[in-house]
Amino acid sequence: MGLFSKSKSYLGVDLGTASVKIIELANQDGKPRLLTYGYLDWSTDIMRNTAPEAKNKVAAMIKAICEKSQTRSRKAVTALPSFSVFNSIINLPRMSKKDLSSAIYWEAKKFVPMPIEEVILDWKILEPEISSNYHTIDNKKKEEYFVKNQEMADSDFKNKSPKENNEPSQKSDNKNLRILLTAAPKNLVKKYIDIFEQAELELLSLETESFALGRSLVGGDRATVMVIDLGATTTDIIIMKSGIPLLSRSIDIGGMTITKSIVNTLNIGEKRAEQFKRDIGISLAAAAGSLADQTQGQLSNGFNSAAKGWGGVPRAIREVMDSLINEIRYSLDLYQTQSGEHVEKVILSGGSAFLPNLSEYFAQMLEIKVFIGDPWSRVIYPTELKFSLEELGPCFAVAIGLAMREIE
């Protein structure tokens, strides 16, 4: 149901693997104001399902949510899932703007793990004084824009040697440009464009989830932070500095991984396992003991023999979390080795961020400050909705960041 009546507003549409989330924010004197929101728990799986009816189903879901939540705007922003996009930081000598596009294209051929003709390139210069001069995956001219852009870069590249492509201009000060390179499959971009056309929405832009999370959770904070987005099937680990994602990894561990582990360990149904996960979470010995009584002896020895402190974490959840902790530590070490800098804090997001004791568990295991992200912190909303919105916050972080893109 709509909360306010405002004309200039934008939709942030998050197409997750287990749900679709939509939020509408209005521009109130340069600040985002909540108009309405809606979500639907329904596995979309648009990444792997190539059947035409799959796109039709997703478009129908978007239209249904918009209708039920009474959205007013037809202008939307959405994001490609992090695991479908390749990111890398490359270094190039300073050069004229004319030569930069072809030089980036040449370098991309070395790093992108798929044929360059099959991807759309996007880049951002990480120099403070020219950070605003970067390309974005913009839908104003839709797919034709991308194809033309790619063909121009390809033609320019073929007419120059590698040396010419990397040759700095005469005004170069011998300092390299650091460039954040992103590559997205063309067929995936077209799929998203088709879905939004069928949903009768104007897709203003298409970006990556990491930028949306940075916008909603980090904002103007110039610290080096790690955002851990715990989704249904994957977890995205993103290290940002000044809100720019410098390292991004996607791990095939998510909330459903934990649920399935509980199902297999306790031999119970998925619905009951999901409730157990949300009630108990990363529990201590007392919680493990009480659960043993509830399940009438079905728990394994790992649950019944709960030890002191963190050793009392139920085994089914602990085994999954241990794998995730190892991946997080690897990411922290990788960033520190490459940059010589330490991550100052960790921000949790996603549907599993509110698992009981999760932030405390991560803080102890990683020996770093860990917080549950609040994407509403810079959004104007009715105070009477505060409690409800706080519970929904981690799930809506991507959608909020997307809607904020056209406002901030």
C-alpha cells in the first residue's frame, strides 16, 4: 500500500534467487523518502533458466508486486547478481580520453574469463579527481548502445598495436590510472531488459549489487569496510573503500545451505529446519540442549554434546559457517596482501543477517567489529514503521541502494 503521494520517484528492483523485492523512493530535496515497498518469496532462478516462460514468470511477478504495493513510478533500476559479473582492478598509464576506451578493451581481453565479444564492459576510474568520469551500464539506448559501444572499441583496438593502446599521452605524469573493470554477459543483460519491457517498466540503469550495497550501507563513509551479503543460495563478500568495491567474491553458501544441512542432519522437513535456523541460529549450549528435547532424540551427538561458549554451536550450522568463515578470512588476507591495508569493520546484510548471535559469532571468529547493516539510515520514513522496517532492512539493502541511485 502506498504511504505517500509523490510524483518524482524511482523503483529499486532486486531479483534474488529466492524472492523479488521492490522499493519505491521519492526525491525529497535530494534525500530519499520511502513511498512503498513489496516483496514476494518465489524462486526466480533467472540466471539458469533460459526458457521464455521463465522471463514471463519473473515479469508477471514484478507486475504483481507493483500492483499490490501500489507503486506509482514506472522508472526502475535493477542489478545483476554479483556471481554473474566479473570484476578486476587494472592499471593503465595516463592517456588521452580518446585512447582510454580501446586501451581498457585491450586489457580486458587479458582478464575477462570469457570471449570479450560476448560481454559488456563497464569501468570506473578510481582516481579522486576524475572519479565521476566513468561508464555505467545505462539502458537509455538499451542493447543497441552496448553493441555499438563494443563494436567501436573493437574497431579502434584492431587498428592499433598493443604498444599504441597503452601509450600514455604527452601530458602523462607517469602515475598509473587504477580502473575498476566490470564485465557482464550480453545475453544476461538482454534477458533483464526483456523482463522489464514485459513488466511495462522503464529500466533506467542496470548495475551490480555491490554498488547498490555500497550506496545503502556505506554511503559517504570513507573507511575500508567489508560487506557480507548473506543471500539464499550465495554469499557475496565485498571489500569497499570510500564506498567503491575493490574486491568482490561470491561464495556458493547461503541461507538455504544452512537449512539443507539441518534437514540432512536431523532428518526433518525443510519448513521445520528453516524455523529451527531462525529460532536458534548460532546458539550456545543451552539452546542446543533445549532443541534436543524438542526433537525427541533425533539430534546427532554433535548437538547433544554441546560444549562451553562457541563450541555449543549446533553442528549442522557450525559446519556451514566454518566454511564461510574460511572464505571471509581468505578475502581479508587477499586484500591486505594486495593493498597493505586492514579492513576496519564488517557489515552484514541479506536475509540471514538476523540469525541469532551471528554478528557476535563473526566478530569473535574474525576478531573485527561486526554490525548488522541499516540501509534505512539515510531514508526518510514514518516513525511508526521503524520496528517493521528494521526487521526488513537487511533483506532490502540491495533494492534500497538501487532506488537511491537516481536520487543521490
